[in-house]
Amino acid sequence: MPDTRVSPQALIEEYTRDRPRSRAAFERASRVLPGGLTHDVRAFTPFLPYIARAAGARKWDLDGHAYVDYAMGHGALILGHAHPAIVEAVARQVALGTHPGANHLLEVEWAERIRSLVPGAELVRFTSSGTEATLLALRLARAATGRPKVARFQGHFHGWHDAVVRGQSPPWDDLPPGVPPSAERETVVLPADLAAAERALRDDPEIGVVIVEPSGASWGTVPLAPGFLAGLRALTAERGVCLVLDEVITGFRWAPGGAQQRYGIRADLVTMAKIVAGGLPGGAVAGRRDLLEPVGLPGDARGRVPHPGTFNANPLTAAAGTACLDLVADPAVQRGCDRRAADLRAGLNEVLRRRGIRGAAYGESSTFHLAFDPRIAPGEPASLAALSAEELKRERRRPLQAALSLAMLLEGVHLFTLGGFLSTAHGEAELAQTVDALDRAVERCEGLLPR
Ligand SMILES: Cc1ncc(COP(=O)(O)O)c(C=O)c1O
């Protein structure tokens, strides 16, 4: 057997040598794009591959390398890349015009689909992204309660606008450059702990809205304690505080009706993006009629909440979203993805156990995460309880995780922040390839991962 163990530097050199076209593209990008990038999460040493095309569960880079994809449109593509029904719907619509500058039937059909799937979606308002959806939801909640403050949980991700950017990553209280000091007063950052939430709501009557990722921070990187969501629902209801469930990831993935359906809880407002828009840019806020009605009031009405947006419910996205929701309405979609994700987590844990690596695969629904730490028993997700929220969140930044991600790319698997999303296109072959890839990647990273 050849010795495949290499240092991180050697991994970088091998990866760069085999990807001359991606390297040239990154050098070109660095001259016109800050950091050569278009999204913070794509920062990667030396660079992520430049993708030429994608289909199903796979994608191919400019240099001809194939990858099993777990980024899956940052969670948007539960039906896989370029699903025929979505390609057909978008192709049909593009020839009919991309922006009528007036009403169109697809926006109505799309909203009707959401209403039929999402519990409590009495009305729906479309946005162009998840960030815009959480921005609008917070504005609607403040308008209704007349209270200015937002409570959010450490590490939970709700996009990048001023009200939610503080508290996203440790140190939780840092105010990133460019965010006005008013955000510090108006955003209360809490640990995901019911007692802390209760204290905050009791002591600060200016808090009018609580926003939460129902999966726990960053699609379940930091899971929530059992009963947390139900407890939060009761606490907010008692105090007339609006509960916003940010279902940008969990919507139509955790169940056809999202986390609300899976966990049997009911929010006041739900924010959506990604799957709701069928892989195109788009988002939505849905929920209580009385909370959403103020965006629909006539221009001069008192209490109207302004919400323009050139590309809200644009017909291309509406076509993709409607086609996608028609398919994900069948719970067999989520059940199948969940089952294969559970199989994948088990397969990855088996590799870690066999190799004695102190790490574990974990996650809920059709997602998985990998964490490594000397306190984790090899392949035993239960031992993750020893890690704090901060540690779980930081996990992804360590150099050894970057080396493992790079080794996985060399083995033909693109992880998304050391984990990923499954789709209906991920079958037995992709799962087996991923488990084998981890086995070889762990070997390549020998000496870096804790034993
Ligand atoms: C839970 C959650 N909320 C909001 C957002 C922001 O969505 P967008 O990237 O479409 O602005 C994301 C994006 O990943 C998310 O995961």
C-alpha cells in the first residue's frame, strides 16, 4: 500500500496542481471581486473549484473533476441540481418575459402552494432572499408590537442585515465593522436557553420579537435542547412577543410543512427562502393575517409597513418555486432524504470508529455535520454533549477541518462547512462514495485529526 499521508501544505499543492483552470479563474476573480469571492462561506484555502455544470447530486469543475455535492445550493436544492421539472418550468417562463412590471398568475399560484403546505400561513409576502425575509418579518413584528428590540440566539444565522448580524459567531457580543451602534441596543443576543430567554423577556419590555432557527444554530450545528421550541412558544405567547421561526433551511426540508409540522409548534411568522424558490433567488414571509396585512394597506394608510422590491415574486422564481413545491408536497421526498442522511451519518461514524478518530457525524433531517474534538468518542454523536455551543460553532474554523475539507475535495466530495445537505438525487452510489472518500481523506489527514 502506498503511503498516502500528506501534510496540509502537500494537500494544497496537489489540489492546486490538478486544477490549473480553477486556479487561473481564482486569480482573475481576485482582480475584480474582493477576496476573489461572492459569499463569505466560500472563503477557502487555496480556493474552491470553479464549477462548469451540475446535475443531480454531482457537479463538475473547469478542470474536469467530478464531485458529489453536499453544498446543494446552500440547502436550496432538495430535488438535486437541474431537476427536469424546474428546468422545464424556468425555460417555459423565460421566453414569456422575466419581469412583467405588473401582477402575474404565477405569484398567486406560488402563494397558494405555500399556504397549503405551511401551517398558519394565512397570508404570504414574497422577497428576493432569506435576508430580506428576516428583515421584513422583524419589521412586521415591530410594527405590530410597537416594541423596538429583537431577541436572537447565539450563533443562529438569519442573513446579513444589521439587526441579525451581531451574535452570529463568537465572540457573540462583537459588533462587526459597518454595523451601527444602534444594533447593539436593538438586538439582544441570548444563549439558546429557556431560563435566559425568560429572564430577558421579563426584564426588557422593549423586546417585541424573538427569532430562532428551529434546527438550532446554523442548520443544527448546535442542536437545541428538547422542549426548547415549545417552551419559547409558550414564553413569547404569554408576553405578547412575536415568535419568528426562521425556516429558510428547514422549510419544506424538515417536513412538507417545515419545522412547524415536524415539531408541532406554531409561529406567528415564518421566514422562508432556498427550497421555497426552487433553487432560484427568492424568499417569503408567511403567517398571521393581522401581522402581514399592514404591507397590503393603501399607500397613505396609517400603519402601512413599506415593502417594495423589484424582484419580489419575479416570474422566473415563481415558476421554479411552484414546480418545486408541487414535488416537495409529497412527504416521501423528505422521508427518503432523511433516511439516506441517517444512513450517511451512520456510515461516516463507522469510518471514524474503525479508525479511532475522535470525531462524530451528527445532524437532523436530511443534513449532516462533522465535528472533531478530543472529548468526542470515535463515531459517537452522543458524546458531542461535552462541547459548548461556542465550541461546536467554532469547530468549522479550525485548520484541521479545512485540511479535511480539502482532502474530501481531492477525493471527489464537496462538503459544505464540514457537513451538508442531501437531496432526492443522493442515492446509494453517492453515499458509498462519500463514506469511502472520508476513509481515504482521514488517512490523508493522519496526524491532524484527534485520536
Ligand atoms: C436560517 C437562515 N436564515 C436566513 C438566511 C439568509 O438567506 P439568504 O442567503 O437567502 O439571504 C440563511 C442563509 O443561509 C439561513 O440559513
